Amino acid sequence: MIHGNNEAASPPIVLVIMGSIRANRRCPTIAEWIVGIARTIPRIAWELVDLAGWNLPMDDEPDIPASGIYIQEHTRAWSSKIAGAAGLIFVTPQYNWGYPAPLKNAIDHLHREWRGKPLLIVTYGSRGGGKCAAQLRQIAEGLEMKVVPTMPALALSIDVIRGAPLDPGHELKGQIGPVQQGLVELAVMLDAGGPDPQHRATAPSDNA
């Protein structure tokens, strides 16, 4: 699903990747809410990416991701999706002071496709998800992504965490400021050039 303005020139695409795939998740609702806020920023297309819809089996490629050699069609499709993006947003819950395994698996399927791309990290949980965000920042910096300084950490009520319906307009109305700030910072990075085509090579040791 792509949200954006119709213009003669194709706008840069920012992928809004949902980090959770479990049943009864809040991620799609929160991601849609973020895209709704992002629509106020012109000349950018926002595309929701649901990892639940991507078949990314673990460890089914014979070569390390840093080689860029993929034999599986699902890996090639994922590579093309990420490579075609100008920037990214990770929207993810905090699980046990960390991030969901499906998100790490999606990241680890690739290597150079992430490099140089601006990234906004948005986390949520009963305490906002700051520890999750810090870990994702470390991973992103290791991949030489351009991490947006503001990392919104959305605090959800215990009722919502335990399964009550989520109305973002009510539940998150007091937390919109950091989201807006992060989106503005992401847009500035995109205007400044986005991914650097001359990025330096990195050693593939972490993908061995």
C-alpha cells in the first residue's frame, strides 16, 4: 500500500516496516497512524511493509548476506524491495527489552541494501520501548544507515497491551510531537541526498 502525492516525477519511497507478526498485534494500527501523520509531508511516498506477508526463512541462503549472492526468489524479492527505497521507518514493539525476532531476521537477510539509507526508529510498549530502540540503533549504525536522531517511544496503556482495542487518536494523541519531529528529520535527510551511492565497503565479518 503506497500513500503519496501524484506528481510528474516519482517521489522517493519510504518503507514503513512493521516489526511484529504475531496474532492480535498492534503494529498495523500504529503504523497506519504514523503514515497518516506522514502524509502531511509533501513529495514523499509512504509504503507499508508487513513482514507477516513476506516469506523469509532463516538460514536458507548458502552465501553470507554481505556477498550479495542470493539463490532464493524470496531473498531476491526482499533485496529488490529494500534496495528500491530511499528511506525506512521501523515500527516495532519492545519484547523483553529487545526487538522481535522477525524484524532481526528481515534485517539479517540482507547487508549492503541497508547501507546509507535514512532510518526512523519508532517503538512502542508499556514503557515506550527505549531499550529496543537503542539496540536497533546500534544494529543500524553497524550497517552504516543514517539513523534519525529522534526515536519516538510510544507508551501504551496496560489495557491495550493486554488486548483492549487501540484507538491511536485517543491513546497516542499526547505523543504525536516526537513522531512529527522524527518524520521531519527523516525528510531533511532525504532532501540532503538520502543514500550515498559512494558509501565505503565494510567487512562482512558480522554476516559470516
